[in-house]
Amino acid sequence: MSEADGTSKNPGRYVWFTTLYNARAYYPILAILFLDLGLTLGQYVMLNLVWAATIFLFEVPSGALADTLGRKTLLVSASVLMVLEMSCLLFAPKDGGWLLFSLCVANRLLSGLSEAAASGADEALAYDSLPEGKREDAWDDVLSMAMRYRSVAFVLAMVIGGLMYDPSIVNRVLPEFLQISTEIAHRLPVAMVLVQGLICLFITLRMVEPKKIREGSFWKSCGKAVGLTLDTAKWVFTNPNTLVFVVVGLAIDSVVRNFATITSSYYRLIELPEWSFGFIGAGIGLGGYVVPAIAARLNKRFGTLANLGFAAGLGLIGLSGIVPSNSFWCLVPAMLLMMTMGFLGFTLSRALNREADSSKRATVLSVKGLAFNLGYGSFSLAFSMLLASFPPEPEGNQLANALIWQVPFFAVVTVSLLVWGKMKLSRASAQKTLI
């Protein structure tokens, strides 16, 4: 098989990789998985800070290494790290004290490293494998396909993961001599994701670099990566378009993504049965199936900043709607928040891939990822402090009160940044016209 034949299959392999890498069966029970192992909600939120801090430290260097050592190398590394992170969680002892917490920290560190390695490298490899000349339109098709595949896989993963976590459901379909304990049932979604990690490793090993990237020795490549990191970061934060897109997107993502990581705790707050968590996630996945078509249409009709404003509006509606936390209907705004993340991701991917040059595309996307995870980590720290400021009794009091306070914060920050972004882009357009 020629190199050209190999690269032509990269977009399809990217779709399968991003689908299996992101549709994880433990997502519907992510928060309660850690809580049921023996951690507190505050410890869990702090673990997310560890995860975000790891990505903050390695996101951009990994993107630069992808642009120098090769995108395939980073994707293979991401798959190996995915296998290791799942192994830590699979064997973490319930109520294991310092050993449990240490393995959970290791899980978050490895997860952060894996996310950093994959972030930007997967899209950059697939994008550069497309025929030149019509890459932007072709990328819309690939990105839409990837989002749809992820939505379908998300539905399956959510349903299966939620059902697996409930031992009464699992034991109902197993013969009596194969009945399993609650602790084993709680590990089944993790085991499933471990298998997905092994499949991701197989897929990435079959990918082909679209062009020769690495030049010289390893250390020369690393030196080039450092220089590329600094140059690209400077370009992202001095180019008016990328600066505005990243900063406004960061403000929206940090709050919405924080809620996404604690959804299972929220479901417990509104007194939903655990077996339903997977079906709720499946419903979110089905809703996300239509997001790419809507996002593509709106992004072709309106500018990026207008679409970011639309995402901010959806986010504010969703965050306001979950505050009552007293009925089944609170699921509607919660699902809206999840779909907002998909719309935001599509909008920013399209905009940044259009703005970035091929030689530094993965690094640009990693700069975006670094900024987003810095924002997410900072908000997670603030949210954990906010939780601690409220009395733990009655049960759910801390979370219910924290959800109230994040609404005015989100409104003030996003509206201010959208106004600033509009002024920034208008001045840049005026200066460009004068030149």
C-alpha cells in the first residue's frame, strides 16, 4: 500500500479513534463512581483540578511535538496512556484510604496526559490527509461524520454503562452461578473502556503520517517543538480572531464542562434512580446527533463570534434551568447544556482550523486546549471552594447552593467578553481596511 493510499484512510481512522476514545461507558456515573469508591464530592472536584493542571502543563508541548515528531506518535501514546489510566481505576481498592486516593490521582494524571497527547494531533493528522483545495468543505463533512458517530456511540455507551453499574440489572440477566457483587458491577464500565483503549491503540498504529514531519535527532525535534510552542502561543494571543475565539470559548466551556463532570451527582440530587443515568446519557447523545447539522448551517450563515454568543445564550438558559433541582423536568436544561458543548466544539474547531497554518495546526489546537483546561481547572477549584462554604446537611445542600451562584457569574463574564470580542474584532477589521 502506498503512502497516499494510507493517508486517504486517515480521516476514517480518525472518526473511529475519536469515537472510541471519547464515548466512555463510565461517563453517566463518573462522579458517583469516585464517590462510591470512597471519595467525597470535594475530593472528586479537586481530582478534576489535577486532571486539568496536567493538561495545562503538557497540552501545548504535546501539540508542538505532534507537529515535529509526528501526529501518529502522539496518538499511539494517547492510546497507551488510556489503557494505563483505566487500569488504575479498575484495580483501585474501595475505601482504600491513601492507596485509593493515590490511584485516583494517578488515573487523573494519566488521563490528562492522554488527553493532552490526543488533543489537536488527531484533528491535524486527519485534516492534512484531506485533498488540498477543498479542505474546509471536506473537513465539515469529516467533522460532522465524527460527531454523528460519537453521538451514536455515546448513546450505546451511556445505556450500557448505566445498566452495568447497577448489580441488580446485571444479575437479572446472569445465571445464578455467575452472580456478581456490587463492587464488581461498579468496575464493569471501566473494564469496557479499557477494551476501547486497546482498540484505539490498534487503530492509531495503522495510521500514516500525511507528510514527513520529523527532521534530525530527537533532541533537535524537541528543541524545535519548544520554539514552535512559544511562537504559536504568541501568534494565538496576538491574532485578534484567535484571541477572541479562544477567550470567549474558554469562558463558556469552563462552567458548562464543570457541570458535565458532576451530572451523576446532580441526578442523585433530583432523586433519579441510578439505572436511569445511562438512558439519560443516551438521550443526550441522541440530541447531540442533530447538533452537527445545526452547527454547520449556523456557522456558514453567521460569523464565529455570533455563534459563540448563541452558545453563551444556550448555556445561560441551561444553567438557570437546573437551579431548582426539584423535579424530573430539570433534565431538560441539563441536556441542553450537554448539547451546548457539542455546538461550541464544532464552532471552535471550524474557526481555528481555518485560521491556522498546516505547519502549526496541532500546536494551535493544543494552545486552545491548554487555555480551556486552565479555565476549567480554575473554575473547578473555585467550585470546590464554593461547595465547602455551604453546610453538608441536609444531603445535597452544598451542590444545590453552588448551582445558584454560578448563574450570575456565567452571565456577567460571558456578556462582558462578547462585548469585548465585538469591539476587538471591529478595531482589527478597521485597521486592516486602512492598511
